[in-house]
Amino acid sequence: MSEKNTEKSGRKTGRREALWGLMFVLAAAILLHLTGRVFRPVHINYGSTWEQYLAEPKNSIDVLFLGSSYAYCDWNPAMMYAESGLTGYVMGGSEQTPALTYWYLKEALRTQSPSVVVMEASSLFFDRYRNYTQTNVERMPWGFNRLGAIFTAAEPEKRVSLFFDLYIYHDRWKELTEADFEKLVPAGADHLKGHTAVDEVFPALEWSQEPFLNELSQSEEILEENMKDFDRIAALCREKGIDLIVTVNPTYSQYPQPVYDRLEERLTENEGVRVFDWRNGFEEMGLDVSKHLYDGGHLNQDGAKIFSAWTGRFLREQGYVPRAQTEENTLAWEAAAEYWEGLLG
Amino acid sequence: MGFLTLSYFLFFPACVLGYFLLPHKTRNLWLLACSWFFYLCAGPQYFLFLLATVAVTWTVALGLERGGGKALLICALCLFIGALVVFKYLRFGLSLVTGALGALGLDWSPAVPELLLPAGISFYFFTAMGYLIDVHRGKCPAERSFLKCALFLSFFPSLLSGPIGRGPELLLQFDSLHNFNYVNLKEGFLRFLWGAFKKLLLADRLAVAVDTVFAAPERFGALQVLLAACAFSVQIYCDFSAYSDMAVGSARVMGFALTENFRTPYFSRSIAEFWRRWHISLSSWFRDYLYIPLGGSRRGTGRKYLNLLIVFAVSGLWHGAALSFLVWGLLNGLYQVAGSLTEKPRSTLREAVRLRPDSKVTALWQMAWVFGLSTIAWVFFEAGSVSGALAVLRNMAKPVLWDAGGLAAMGMDVLEWRVAGAALVMLAAVDAMSQRFDVTRRVLEAPRWVRWCVCLGLLLVIVIFGSYGSGYNAQDFIYGQF
């Protein structure tokens, strides 16, 4: 009897110890997570603004914009809202590859159910890996999709820092300021809606000047890999009943015409995908190349205002209508539009 | 696979989990598989050396027990020492010979084959030789199980950089039943954390300044060179004792007790004491298997001094095949000889100035001497060559005390020095406490919130202030190259 009792109490103690052990691991994980938040550099624009995206009311976004810097520089969702009433969000990232865009879309659709996904096409010509994998992945919320991004879309040598970003940011202890500790409080929804406003004007561009033609240097294999990732994006949209539009935005940085012809042909192999080539649509949209380009490729904030309003009108013409919003969210969008109107005039 | 790598953080929990979940009978087999996997990660080309060492050791040990006699033991020792000479010292030996012949006007330049130096060879060869001598002396029975003998020589926590295992202590532990124990887990975890603290906050941080100054001592003032030399004394202690802490901690989690390798050596009051507290598993190995067989102190004072010099010369060469290591070893031997010769006059001098041998001032004075003397010796260890070491020492004595570049010119900005200073104060405090009680035990016996604060605080400090990640040159463990 006493042996049994001893065994029982031993097991009890063991369980209690195990529970405390788990709690210790949890406490360490929370501590490291919070430390990571403090040490990670402040990030409110240039894509990957996941915290702000997740703060948007659930299922309140009509249009989800995807892609690279072309997406977040060219589209200002608040300006699209002001023109069309359509709500939108740019969930792109710097030099974001299509492989990563797939995981972004999958994660983004966990909280939003847009009527249409608009993807800017430039990233379909990217290499397998680009420069900003760390920033693009580390901002994603933890979960299956982030793991998928780490293991299928990120450079293998970056896995340590993608799992544990203090690996690269811990030496910021020398430069921490009060603002870094403010990041402990999660960011709320903001007026940017994923947009990055750049105010410089690309100098000396005249209407008469021909666009810059780039050579497509990527191998067939890489381009096909990108297309396969796009196929997954298209399949996901089909599965969720979301329309998918691919655009080539107004830009002076272009490839020769056959590249776009081939692109359109390949993209539209996916059922329901529509491709719009707007790269030379400056005049039609009301854009002035001498005023509205940031670097010859991307639009600046004034160009983005005009292009976003035009996109809103275009989408309305395509039959997309704004969904009903709560009064609170309507006010938030109106405030965002007002903020940009005030800023851009 | 270093202890502070992602692969080890994945490997170790899997190994421990498998160890405790598997039936008792298969645990040693699992541990051996894990140990061999660990060694294969260091380089698959080295594995055959380990396997051959195990096979030879097991066979010879059984042969010795069956009356193989001294001849068999000598053959086996010659085999190990011969292999060590070929793989580690051939190039160095030939360079000495060609140098000597060159001095006599004879030109001889033999082709030296490029040979592999298997990871950890000095450590597991010494483990094997010590075990065979113990079997011959009857101190421990020959292990009949090939598996256990293989595990004894390949046990992953101590395989690459020690502590050098002894048959009577470690082999028996593979016979015992190790049940999962939270106390062991906590103790092991805390030791590992403390090792990581020493390695990442101090050793790898100071390495930057040490490497910068030792690479071009003439660019710095005397005090900066002196500071770098002192920093190396701290660096090597933190580096190697950190490895031992992590090895002991890893083994502890599975219920094994490895030999303690360091007992706060810089608190020693003589160089002889320093060597009883520094790299204990190697020092005691040399004491038991070389110094005592040579006659130790039993054959008169002169012979004792000669034995000391032989042991420390061999110890120097064990650390590396270069003249600078030989000088480093001999210097440590000479310190002890000089210490012994001057014992009486020093004692008389202390009495004359009315300093009691047990007073704090005496103790501090002696510790400072030990640190100073060992620092001079470490210069030969770190400099890479005798001429390089002499250049460092020369630059410590030059009239320019401080170069205009200041601390930053040494490769570390002021903030980095402050972190290193704070970590050093913490290390000294913990080492001082460990003179009086077992710090790990004391922490583990404290209330839970204190334990948690200590562990989480240590973890946080390591994660924030450690020298690791991108932007840092990952430093290998210094003793990993031996």
C-alpha cells in the first residue's frame, strides 16, 4: 500500500515538474518573442505590414493587391476608396518573389475575403531569391504559412534568422530608443493600407522619350518556376472563389513586347485569370511621366494617387462593388482618404 | 556540429528524448549511434580513425586482461603515439630536422604528405591510452562489450574537446540505469547556459580585440598590447571552460557525470596550483601516466624538476605542433621549478614585511602573480610563432603607452568593452562564490521564482549581448583544433 502511495506521489510530482518545465519553456519563448519585437527595426511601410493588415476589421477588404515594390508604390488604397468606395490593401513586399506571394496570399485570406486579387506582374521575372527575404518573411505571423514560406520560398541559409530574428538584430542593443519599446504594443490599422509613398520625381523624362528596354536575363527554368508559383496562386483564388487579375503597371522600365505576349499567354492558361497590360497607359490614366515617376520604374506618391483612383474606376467598370462596412470602418476609411488628400493635395 | 549551433539544438533534444524513451537495453546503442552521428558531422573522413581506435582499444584491453603483459601495452601505446606523431607532428618534426640540417649547411627538403588531422584525435587517443594503462595496472577491468567500449571512447559530449574520460569513472556509468530526472535536466541546462554566457559574451567578444592586436602589435601602445594579452588570458579560460561546461551540462541531462575540467584556475596562488585547477582531465592524465611513471618527485629534487619540464614540454606539444607551444609548455614548467626554488626566500620576505601566508593581501598578490605569469606564457600560445610572441612582449615594454586610436582601434568600441567588463565582473563573482559553495546547486535549491529569474535573465543576456549571428565571425572553440 505504502509503495503504491509512493509511486503515485512520485508520478504526481513528475507531472507537476513537467508542467512547470513547460511553463518555463513558454515563458522563455514569450520573453524571446517580446525581445525580438523590440529589437526588430521599426517597419511601417515598404511592404510586409502584416501587423497593420491584421488589425483591419475581418472581411472588410474588397481588393487585395499583391506583388513587389511596384504594388506598394503604385497603389494607394485610400485614394482608390476616395474615388470608387472600394476598400483595398497592398499585401506585397520588397522584391517579393511569386513563391513568397503565394504564402502571403494564403495567410492574407485567413482574415479577409476580397472580391478580387490584383497582382502586379513584375515579380514573375524575378530570380528565385531576391534581397529582402528576411524582411518579407519575418513580419509574417507565426503559423503554417510562415513555415511554408521559410521552407519553400526562402534561401536555406536564412532559415536560422527567419526562425529566430534576434540572430541578426540582437546587436541593435547599442542603438535602441524609446520608439523600439513602443513596438511592444501591437500596431493598429493605419492610413497607409500597405502603400508606400515616395515623393521624389525621376528627372528629365519627356513624353517623347521611349521607355527603357531591359534584357530578360533569367533562365527559362527560373521563369517556369515562377509560373508554377503563379499557378498555385491562381488555384488558390479559384478555390476561394476570388477573381484574379494580373497587371503590368505604368512604367518606363520595360521588356521587349514578345516577353509580355508570352507572359500573357502563359498566365491565361489558368482558368479565369485576366491580364491587363497598362505599361504604356500613362496618357489614358492622366499620368505625366515628367512628374509622376519615382525612378523610371515605380510611380511616386502623386502618380500613385492618380493611378489608384483610375484603378478604382476600372474595377467598378469591371463590376466590382463596395461591400457594406461598419460605420466605424467607414469613418476609418474616410479619415484615411482625407489624410492622403490633405497630404497630396 | 558545435554546441552552439542550430544543428546541435535539434540533435541534442532528439538524442535525449530517444535515450529516455527507448528500453534500457537499447539505450547505449542509441547513444553510440548518436555519438557516431555527431562525429560524422565533424567530417565523415575522420570516422575510420575513431572506429580503428575503438577496435584497437577493445582488443588490446581484452588481451591485457588475459595476460598480454607489458609488451602488448607498449605496442598499443606506440601505435597511438606513432599515429599521433604521423598525423599531428610529422610536418613540425621534419621542419625542425631540415632547419637543423640547414644550419649545418646541408640542404634536405623532403616532400611532406598532406595528412588529415582527425577532429578530437588528441582527446580520444588520450582517453584510449589512459584506459589501457588502467587495465594493465588493474585499476579497471577490460570492458567485454564492444558497444560500451566504443561508447566510452565516442561519448559525444566529451568526444571532440574533452574532458578526457577515465575508464574507472566513465565506463561504469554506461552500466548504470539512468532514469529521467528533473534535477539533472535543470542542472545540465544551467551549466550549458553558463557555458554559453562565457563563450558568447566574453570569449568571442574579446577574441576580436585579441586578434586585432596580436596581428600587428607594433600599431598599438604598450598598455593596449598588455590589455590584449590579459584579454587573451580571459578569452582562453572562458572559451575552453565554456566548452567543458556545455559538455558536462549535456552529459548531466542524461544522468552522466563527466570530470570537472576547471576549478577557477585564476584564483590559484601558485602556478603549480593553477595547473591542478586548469584543464584538470589533461593535467591529471599527465600526472598519472607520465609524471609519476617518470619518477615524479620520488627520485630527488633535480629529477623532479626534470620530470616537470618533460611533462610540460609534452603538454605544450600536445596543444599544438609548433615551437611556440613547446615554449609555452616549458615556460609553465620553468615557472614551477622557479616557484619551488624560491619558496623559502619568498616566505622569508613575507615574514619580513609581516604578511601572513593566509592573509587576503598575500592571496591577492599571489593570484596577481599567477595571472601575470600565465598571461606571459599565453602570449606564446596565441601568437602562433615564437617570433610573433616576442614581438608582442617587446611591444608591451615600449615607451608609447597608448595609441591615439584608443580602445576602438582594438576592434571593439567602448560599449563592447563595457559589456565585456560587466560580464567579467559577473564571471569573477560567480567564480569567487564557487570557491565557497556549489553555485549551480545553490541556484537550483533557491525558490522557483529565483531560479526562473536567474535562467531567464541569463538567457536574455546571452541572446542580446552575445557575439553571434550575422555581422560576427563565429569563433570556433580554441581547443577544438587540438
